[in-house]
Amino acid sequence: MFPFEAFAPVAVIVGSLAVGGWIFTTWLRIKHGYPLENSWGKPIYPQKNEEMVERIKLLSQENAQLRAEIGSMKDRLAVVERIVTDESHQLTRQIERLRSPAN
């Protein structure tokens, strides 16, 4: 009889090499621009229609608006942090300077 204990490490090594080879070939395909394949071997191309292009444009515009809003919120937060961490007498002096008429 053939001892299966001796065969197990070989099976693990062969299986690991097969998975590693699959990962490597997939990486090469992606790197060089070849299409990926589905389980039946047919190439998978990303769908690109007018609706998706328009959706990408709208999402890009929304992303830009949100980034601008976050930038303004960061500025406002910096001012609030300065007010909160500032000593009260300095804040009072600045407020009084703003209240006094310009010379």
C-alpha cells in the first residue's frame, strides 16, 4: 500500500504552486492590459456606455464639491480650535479691538 502521509506534502506544494501561478498570470494580464476571463474562458471587458460615462462625470463633480466643502470646514474648525484653546484675555482684547472705531 502507498503511504498517504508521504504524499500530503507534495500535494500541498503542487497546490501552492498552482495558486501562485494563477495569481502571477492574472497579475501579468492586468499589468499588460489584457482582458481578464470569466469561468468559461471568455474575456471580460469593462462595460462603457453613455449612462456610465455620465454617471462618472456627475460623481466627479460631486466629489469636487465635497472636497471644497471639507476644505472650508477645515478652515472654520481651525478658527474654532484657536478660539477654544486661546486664553480668554487675548480673545477679549481682539474682540474689543474689533468693536473700537477705526483710527
